[in-house]
Amino acid sequence: MIVGFALFLTAAIGLAGCDSGEEQAGPPPAEVSIVTVKPEQLEVTTELSGRTSAFRVAEIRPQVSGIVQKRLFEEGAKVDEGQQLYQIDPALYQANFDAAKAALDKAVANERAERARAARYKELVAVNAVSKQEYDDVMATLTQSSADVATAKANLATAETNLAYTRVLSPISGFISRSSVTEGALVTANQATELATVTQLDPIYVDLTQSASDLMRLKRAMAEGRIQGAKDGKAPVTLKLEGSEEQYGGTGELQFSGVTVAPDTSMVQLRAIFPNPDGELLPGLFVRAIVKQGVLENAILVPQQGVTRTPDGKGSVWLVGEDNKVMQQPVMAIRAIGDKWLVTEGLKAGDRVVVAGLQKLRPGVVVNPVEVGAERQAAGADAQPRQQ
């Protein structure tokens, strides 16, 4: 009896010791979600705001004075290059043309007679039938007659040009505005008020602005080879219309960037050109342009929830080491790409970044890291038997 009681007491003490050991072991490591850094190729894009502007604008003004006889277009319609828009009364200019043509005929006839006379005097002076002075006078008269012909031709060309200017033509193809004059109106050559305006909308310009610092940072990255620039220096551009996430169908090209920085805004002017066959884009529209400026090799992207920032804007992440201990790592996160940050400094391939469970962390704490993709696979595996 005594021996049995002693054995029972010894066993109870042993069990109590086991329970105390388990309590001393503490809770298991906290589970955190991580992503493993994998460099990837990233297309570098920039979203800029801007406004559309017409490719070409022609203000129609008369080049001769007169009364408008006809207006030969429909306001707001599309007109072609060389199409007649107005007819100015040509009567006076037709008369000037006829007079100039008659003057030319007269000058040509006089020159022909003087040329024949000069030919005869050349033979006579050779045999001393006329004096050398008389021959020189005839040659001078011939030269004057030739000059009269040249003057008459110039006057005829002027008269012909003025007569042609009575037909007011469109210098470009595009859409024409309303007319500022009607039939019977008196117009004057090179007047300040235009008769109408023709606007070419296909293609169309999009004027954009970008901060000088962003542009310099991009050029520096291209010079260092970290970003491969667009082919032929022409970056493709897509558009989103004002108040809409819908993308405009056509793709444009970036044409140039300004060589000066606006002192009041520190912005540089950019210009893109877009096809606009249906006239959907009108001058003055506010748009947002997505400029594809190059390709960044070995880009490091980290989910935004994994990056914390101090009040002064500096970023940091929590890294899980090989021994599953966490430490804080400063990083340079320069821009948001969707739901991720583009990190240029502080991380390398293979680093394990904590993206969920950050509130449990402090330096040196041991954690149980679970890859974000592995969590989804495990959840799917658990759900599959229940579906069966």
C-alpha cells in the first residue's frame, strides 16, 4: 500500500513537471504573409494631362478687293484643299487682264520690228552704208523693246494673279466655320477680319505638360541603361477622354519635348499627334494621356500594403531573414504601379517582404512566413474536398 502510494505521487510530480515545461515553451511564432521579390520587366508609363489642338488652322482672307458675288460652301461642312469658297466680282480684274494682254502683244510686235531693223543695219554697217552711231541707236532701241516685252509680261502675270484671286480657295482640307460675310459684302485685300476659318482635325495634336524633374529622372535612367527608350525616339501614347475611363481608339506618337522649363510652373511642354479620321477629338478637349516612355529591366515591385512610411515620407519594409527573424529595411519607393510600389533601392531578388501581419512585428521576432500564393493554393485545396 505504501509503495503504491509512493509510485502514484512520483508519477503526479512528473506530469506536473511536463505541464510546466510546455508553459515555458511559449506560444508558436506569429504567422505572416510574405512575397518573395522577383525582378521583372516593366513598361514605364506616365499619365499626363493636356488639351487637344488642331493640326492646322487656316484663316481665309481676300487678297483682292471687291464685292462678294457668291458663297460656295455650306457652313460647318468639310472642304477640300483647293476648293473654291467665295467668288469676288471679277469684272475689273478681267479688264485689267485684257489690257495687260494687249500691252504685251503690242510690245512683242514692236520688238519684232526692231529686231528686223537691227538685222538690216548690221549688214549695212558692215559695208559702211550707215554710220556706226546709227547702228548703235538701233541696237539700243531693240534692247528697250525687249525690256518693254518683259515689263508687259510681268504686268500680265500680275493681272492674271489678281483675276485668279477673285476665286477664294481653301488652302487646306478640313471643316469650315460659319461665314462672316454674305453675298453683296465689300471685302478688301488682306483685311484683318477673316471671311471664314478652316480647321484640319485629322490628325490632331495633344499638348501635354510634364514636370522637369520627372523628365530629367527618366533621361538619366535611359542614359545609365536602366530604362530602354522607345524605338526611333517616338514613344506611343494612348488617350482617356475627360470624365471617362474609356480609352480613345487610336494610338498616337510623342513628337517632341520643349527645350525650356516654364519658370512659374517648372513644367516642360510635350506634344503628341493622333489620328482622328472620324473627327471624334475636337480642339480644346481636356484629356489624359498615357505615355509609354520605355522598358525597365529587372524592376522590383512590392505590394503597397508592405511598404510603410514615416512622417517625412521615407519608406521601409519588414524583411524575413533565413532564420525567420524579421528586420526593418529602408527602401526607395518612387512611384505607384497599380496596387504596387516600384522600389529602386533597398531590395534585391529573393528578399522576403512581409505584406500582412505587420502589427505583430518588432525587430528580431521569429515569425512563420507564408507565401501569398501558397495561402491561396492551400485555401483552394481545403475547399475542394468540401465541394465533393
